[in-house]
Amino acid sequence: MAIDWQALRIEGVYRQPHEGFAMQRIKLPAGVLSAEQARGIAEIATAFARGALHLTTRGSIELHWVREENLMAVKGRLSALGLTSRGACGGAVRGVTCASQGSDGFPQVESLARRLQRHFTGNPRFELLPKKFKIGIAADDRNRGHLIQDVGLVLKKTEEGNAACDVWIAGGLGRDPQAGFLLEERVVEGRIIPLIEAVLHVYGAHAHPGKRLKHVVRELGQDSLRKLIAEQPAASMELSPPAGLPDHFVPAAAVSTRLEAPVFAGELSADDLARLAGFAETWAGGWLIVTADQNIAFQVTRDADTARKELSKLGFGSETREEQVSFKICPGNHECRMGLAPTRDVARQIIAALGPVAGAARWAISGCHNSCAQPQLADYGIVVSGLVKGEDGSRSPRFDLYRNQGEGLGDIMKDNLSPEELLDSVRCLG
Ligand code: SF4
């Protein structure tokens, strides 16, 4: 029977460009997973995904090269680990991302991310949306990640353990990037879920199929969108503060030291993930964090110097140039159907061409206009903008080079560059 790939998206599954293979994405609230879960994912990757996994720029994990006939077995194994993929792709509330792990506010961020994921995942009222709906939470606004979410939450204060957040909406990248706008300031935690519900109701009612919230604000304008949201009954609701035990597990920054295992392009072997799980058990309270930079971070609770040496012995000592340059890299045409170029190969060439000044900057490359590596947020971003057919019939990629001066989204510096012109431009940056 033919597979309905469109319907499978809600399970976090995309078809790969290679016949018979699929990608399975796994949601991790704020990028956090336990050592037990990491070891379990490593076993699944070994059994079903060629022994490797991909860390995404939204703090999720993807298993590539999963055979269609094994998708159900993978779903069962993930479920047994307490992990979900529901809504990780397709028209649903995606995994809740966080770009400020390791900050003092991270416990509140992790708690909120877990509550949001519990509330919106698998809830039929928030599935079958016109397109994806992304939520991101940050402990501060330094990295500007809140500008590119459908709902971006920025932690502003906590009272008695409860979070209050600025709520930004209607941001997004893709072919026509747009920064989000501030909907409300200092929304108390009890109002955050109802307010997001109100945004989702307006989005579902007013967006054309296949369009994100940013298109609704373009059509209606900010004032009309604000009014429609405010008219929703949920917009003025306030739930009781969360009861019970805290929802955060990563040791707080005040009592721990952050260490990071660099992972080039987020490409990690299953064996290395299992080793990092063991490291987390010994040094970091049993918790790992997939970072927005596609690395694995730990909040180490004792003897950080020895822990750093142990991490280095495992092969994560930040010793190579590829590990030292901050570079977000999407899968490109290595595995993605939309990819126009081999992003990892291009990134390696760029790293080799970088001088000391440009090498200290933050870089990102996306294999198509979807901009999954968030190139408009990096200091320098690259988007593969198209393919040009040569006289011999071969196709060569063209690149747009973005520059972000530290505010909002980056702008195009140079466009339609050949591979050689891109490398020349990179060399000129110093
Ligand atoms: S940016 Fe394009 S090529 Fe890269 S992962 Fe996203 S859709 Fe695929």
C-alpha cells in the first residue's frame, strides 16, 4: 500500500529524497533529555538509522535513513522512553525551543517548555493547522530568537517560582523573513497557555492553507490581529499557578558549570551519544541538553576541571577548527528533499577559508530558502538561493550572503554568488 507522506507529517516524519527512507524527528522540550533517553535514542539509531543522528537548530533530534517499514517500531521504542514525535512536523505546534540554556533563568524556561509541550502536543484542537506553529522561549532577548517564532516568549521576571514573559508573535524566516512584534509585556504564567490558545484560534480561522501567522499579520495588519486575539475568550483567562513539584530537571546555573560537547553540523554517532549519556550520569545529574547551536551541553555539578578533561578524553575537546567555529548547518541535500546543495561540504570549505576575524563570528548555512539554520540571526548567514545549469548540463548552486549587525534580522550583503565567489567573499572578511 502506498504511504500517505502528507498524513505522516503529524508523526514527525518527512520523506527523504532517497526512495524507501524517512526522517523521524523527536521533540525535546527546551532541548532537554535524560541520560536514559539519550542511551535509548542511541540504541534506536543503531538499530534503525545507520547508527547516527542529527541535532537540529531547534534543539530536537532527527533520525535519518529510517526505512518506511520500521517507522512503527521506532515510534514504539520512542514512546517507551517517554519521548514523542507527535506534531514535530506538519501543521501542528512544533517542539518548544530554547536558546538560552545555561542561563540563571533556565529552570523556569525548562518548566514552561515542558508545560507547553504537554498542553499542545497531540491535542486535536491544535493539530491540522494551516502550517507549522513554532514556539520558542528565551531567558533573555540577547540572541533575538524570539523574533523568528510564531510565539516567542522572553522571560522577564519570576515571582514565587512562576514565570512572567513578554509575548512576541508572528515572526518567521523562509523565503520572506519577517521579525515578530510584541503582543503583550510581562504576561504571568497562568495567562501564557490561554493567550497562545487565543493566537492559535485566530491563526486557524484567518490563515490560508499552507501559510504561517506572519502572512495573517501582513494581510490584516498588527492592530486588527491584536483586536482579533483580544476578542478570544481565552485571551483574558488566567489559569491557577502550576501545583505540585517543579517541572525542571537540569541543575541550575547557580550550582553548576556549563560544559559543551561540540558536534560539527549536529552530526553525532549513536556510539558517541551513548558515551555522552554516561558522562551526563557521572557529572551532570543525568541530564543532557541539545543546544540551538547543534551541540550537547551539560550543567556539571562537581569538579568542572576534571569533567572537562573527561569530556576531552571522549573526543569532545574543541580541538579542531570545525569544532571551534560557531556554525549552524542544516542537512541540505545530504538528506533533505528541499536541499539544493551539500551544506556540510560547503561549510567545511568556508571554515577552511575563514580568517581570524570572520572565524570568531557566528555562522549559519541553510540549503534552501526555508532557512532552517536561521542564517538571518547569525553574524554571517548563507542561503542556497538556487541552481544554475552549466553548458555541460551540470547544476551549480548559487548563494546569498547575509550580515546581521546585531539588531533584528540580517540583510543580504551579496546575492547570487557562485561557489568560488562565495569563498572569495568569505576570505575578504578577514
Ligand atoms: S533549510 Fe531547506 S534544505 Fe535545509 S533542512 Fe530546511 S528545508 Fe531542508
